[in-house]
Amino acid sequence: MKKYYLLSPGPTPVPPEVLLTQAQPMIHHRTKQFSAILDNALEGMKKIFKTKNPVLLFTSSGTGAMEAAVVNTLSAGDKAIVIRAGKFGERWGEICAAYGVDFIPVDVEWGTAVDPKVIERLLSENPDVKAVFSTLSETSTCVAHPIKELGEIVSKTDAILVVDAISGLGAQNIETDAWKIDVVVSGSQKGLMLPPGLAFATVSKKAEAAIEKSTLPKYYFSFKAALKNLAKNTTPYTPAVSLVIGLEKAVEMINSEGIDVMLAKYERLAKAVRAAAKALGLKLLAEKDAVNGATAILMPEDIDATKVKNILLDKHGFEVAGGQAQLKGRIIRIAHMGYMDEYEMISVIAALEMTLKELGYKFTMGSGVQAVLNELSK
Amino acid sequence: MKKYYLLSPGPTPVPPEVLLTQAQPMIHHRTKQFSAILDNALEGMKKIFKTKNPVLLFTSSGTGAMEAAVVNTLSAGDKAIVIRAGKFGERWGEICAAYGVDFIPVDVEWGTAVDPKVIERLLSENPDVKAVFSTLSETSTCVAHPIKELGEIVSKTDAILVVDAISGLGAQNIETDAWKIDVVVSGSQKGLMLPPGLAFATVSKKAEAAIEKSTLPKYYFSFKAALKNLAKNTTPYTPAVSLVIGLEKAVEMINSEGIDVMLAKYERLAKAVRAAAKALGLKLLAEKDAVNGATAILMPEDIDATKVKNILLDKHGFEVAGGQAQLKGRIIRIAHMGYMDEYEMISVIAALEMTLKELGYKFTMGSGVQAVLNELSK
């Protein structure tokens, strides 16, 4: 009977209205009915991506769309720049390596954002760079890279800018067209309030030109096949029909609030959680450039963050994320994106206070919750 | 208010018990709870595949698992044999071509099965062939290839046998281990009674050795990454959580009946539909080697099969498939796999009779339904 609070940065909770669409009887995907749903969902996605570019849909994890972005725009031996400031930035490098793309790694300290000047210098020193790969919201550290500035810089070169917005889209502002981003990839299970299983990619005109030159092998993740089918409101292969039906509903819900209203809400939730952490005497992993979709809180030196995470789940029912790689045991990550509200932020901070007390940490009980309330009532 | 009868060879209807699992609140995938579900589902899948080999899970259409089978077992320039007897056999060739695999096409007339002796001769003439790609149930023609015989032949060579059982698994008998098949791929939306979005691959010891030698590029569809994660009851990337929860339920339902009981049921349904077609004076596309999961019925020369398909859907609510490529306008395909029963076969034949009458075809009204009843009451 214990209630389960899913407050991890993906998968995020799915609204009941969307869940109910998943229980509807199956329909065929090569029908006018399904084509209308797909079209409606992907047209609605353009408002969330803030783009007029086509939005491609793939049945896969977000990682599938990352791979698609690499194999559809590059050729073996091409040079790229990969911004690595956490686990997901590293993934761009792993995919490039798997396909023989020669990349310049830009390693940034975990918990900080890339300096756009570094990219500007690298691009001028390496005019043969074909693509710059970045992350919007690096979930492993909860840091946002300056995508707008990167767009200004990269758009002046022949390179394309490819951004992983898997955990960012819907929670962290991204303006695909205004910021001149050529390919933005995303996934369904974060800000979009859907179960995992769908991935997306936007494709600019500049990216379409890169697609024409790309010789890396691809089949399932072919942008060309997806673009050709999109024009007929269909997909090359059987899509995850029920998830697409859920997508139409979730996108409708987001757009009826308005994406900017949603973004402002997550910013408020993020500020409240950050204020609570400080009130409890805890440090944030990222004081600067923190994302709005999740917050990484450093646990006190003498307290194992994995223990905190486990007590939060086992005793209190709160699913938060721990740290990955070198951050394992040092941080917990609380999400504020998707179908989440103010009262869940109050609750998770309350549960964190009880957990920290149990582990012997000294602080004024209730000061975290008080900070959340103060921030939210501003 | 019109009722919708989904009788296409994929997606197939999903049982209400499985649909309801899809409406459950989201849970996190890196939890003991989800690992237990995944393990239970994939262990249960072994009974359906009739194998002791590991069953890998991918979030993708079935085509993704086909691509995975190619890129994980071969290297560029490797030689393969591709059996092409329809649209899905051709897909193996397209994937090989996309990845620079040099393949010998074995083109078989649409509506017929491959002669195993042809493969035996080709393998002895080409001892450097690394893999033979076949289809269990070629959905575009509703024909089954002699996989058991192919297994006997291929297992005596250094080549591996790779079988697309996407539309076959659960409806058409396949004995992965007894028939010595190295890789069997499948999808969720056919015999498994699930929405589309999950794909599977079994991997034999011989296939594992091929994986070690394979140098084709891969990332998302890596068998090595999937095998490594499977050992920890997890997946390399966020899986389609809700579909996996549905899979556990569907697999439990199939295994509680017993896979052989299910297969016998579909055989009965197939026989009944074939008998009905004959009673109506219609020809089957495949008189020999017909699959049990679906039946392709040739429409009379002067009747456009697309018109039949459309009237069946628009007027009567029955979703059947038409023909693909050169069979467009010539056949309709009625499925009998997944969550389907005797009474839906009676109903679809009844609707077909009314449609044919409307189109001016001469026959004794009710003779099709009578044939179904006669066959089912045997």
C-alpha cells in the first residue's frame, strides 16, 4: 500500500489521461486514423522544439536518435567536436568512435558548462570539422550548456550543431530555429510525460545537405527514409502505435498550457529545491548553469548518497536518482520535469529531511520545507 | 459506435489484461522491481522461442532486430545468402546492402517457399558464406520457409542461420534449439499480442563466436552490450518500460495455455479460413507451405482487392491487409494470430461474403461461413 513517488530524471510520471490512452484497443498503423494522430502529434512537437523543421519519430530509446544523428550526417573519417561534461556528452563520443568518426573531445569538469569560446577557437583551428555535438541538459550533472551561444558560433561555419535534448526538451528552454540548431534529438520519457520508447530528431536545411553527403551505413535509423515517409504521415517501419497515441495526448496537454508556461513552472520548482538544499546546509553540484529539469545535491562528506537514495525509496517511497560514474555515492538527483508539481517538491524535501536526520546529519528540522514554501510563495 | 475488428497480420489485437498493464503508473527501469519483470518476461520468452539461448530485448520495431542480427555477426565484405520470397526477405538484402555485406540473393517466386537443396548447393559452392538469412513466415505472401531443413543444412557449415520470425513467433512453430537456428529475431505486435515497440533476438554459441569476429559498426543495437546487461537483468539504454510490463503479462498468458496449444489453435483457424476461401471459389496465393498466422486470398480477376479491403473496413469494420508490391490489388490477407478466436474468423468471412456480393461476385451466400463451421467442428 505504500505510495510510490517517481521523482527521477526519466522516466518521469505519466499523467492519468495519457496512461488511459495506453489501455485503448490496438489500431493498425497504415490507416487514415493513425496518420492523423501521427501528424497531429508531430506538428504539436514543433511548438515544443520551437521549430518549423520536420520532426522525425523513431521507435527506440533516445540513444537511438543520437546514433541516428551521427550516422545520417557524417561519413567515416569525418572530423567532429564532442563536448563531454558528463555521461551523456561521453555517449556522443562513444557513438562517433563506434562509426569511425574522428572527434576532438572537449572535456569539461563535471558540474560545469562548456565555455563557448573554446568551441569557437577549435572551429577556427579546424575548419574541416563537420559537426559539433553537445548536450542541452547533461542529466548526469544537472548542468545546461550555452546552446544559444554555440548556435551563434557554429552557424557561422560549415559545421552543423547537433544537440541531445533528451532530458531537456519540455523542461529546459531550447529554441531550435532561433538558436540555429541543425539537429535536436529527444526522447519520450522525460519532459514529454510519456513512457519510454519514442525518440525524435529535428532536421534543418543545413542538416539535410549533410544527409546528402553522409556515407555512414544506416538502415533502421535512416533520416532519408523517415523524411520520405513523414511526407505521407507515416513511418518506414511499424511504430510503437500506443506510445504515439499517448504522444498526441501529452503534446496536446503541454501545448494547451503553453510550453513557456511549463518551462516557467519547472524553473520555479528547481529554484525551490535549490533553496531547500542550501537551507539544509547542503551544496549543489552546479551552482552556476544548473538545469531546471533536475537538481544534483551533494550529500555531506560523511554520508553515503547511495544510502540516502535507498532510504528515500525503501522507507519513504521516493524514487530519486543517485550519481553516475565518479559521482556515485556523492549526489542525489531530484527531478522537476514532466508531470510533477509543487507539492511533490515539498514532499521529497520532507522525506530527505527525515532521511538525513536518521543518518545523523545535524540541521534544523523543517528548514528545507520552509525554504521550498518561501520560494514557491514568491 | 461501429465496432473495429483488427484482423491484420500485425499489429494484432491486445488482450484487455495486457492493455490494462499499459495504464499503470510509470516505474523506474533501474530498480529491483523492473529487473524482476524483465527477467520473468525474457525467461518466459525462451519457452516461446523453444530455446535455452539468451533472449535479447531491444526497444524498436522488428526491423531494428533484423539490422542488429546483421551488424553484430558480420563484417564489411563478408559473404551471405539471402532468401527473398517476398517483401520481408528483401529487407534482409536491403540491410546487407546498406552495410556492405556481399550477398547471394536466392529469389523465390512470391507465394512459394525456398527449396532447401538450392541453399545446400550454394553453401557447398561458396564455403566462405558467413550467414544465411531467411524468413520463418513471409507475411507478404503468407508462406513458410522450411526452417528445420535449412537448420540441418546450415549447421553442418561454418555459416550461421539467421531467421526473421517477426510475424511468425507465437503463431508458426519454430524450434530454435532443435532446429539449430543461431539467431531468431522477432517483434512484439504479432503472435505475442502486444503493441508494437519491442524487438527480440536469440543468440546461439555459434552466433556468439560470430559476434566476436564482427567489425560492422553498431552502438544502439549492440548484442555485446545487450548480453552484458542481460546478465544483470537490465538493458543498456532505457527500455520501453510499459511495453516490457505488458510483455511479462502476455508471455504469462501464452505460457499458461502452452505455446503448442496456441500453435494448434492458429492452425485450426488457418484451416477454417482456407476452407472458406475455397468454398467461395477463391484461390489461395499459397496452396502449399501456407503459414498458420495469416492467409493470403486471391480475389477474382475482375475484382480489385483494394476495393474489397476498403469496403471490409469502411462498411463492416474489419481491418484486413491488402497485398504489397506486385500483389497490390490482387490479394487480401486475413490474420489468425495473437488474441484472435474462432468467432472472429466466422465474422470476417461473413463480412467478406457481403462485400463480394456487393461487388457482383457470384457465389452461394453463406457457403464460406458454412465451410468455417464445418472445419472448426471437426
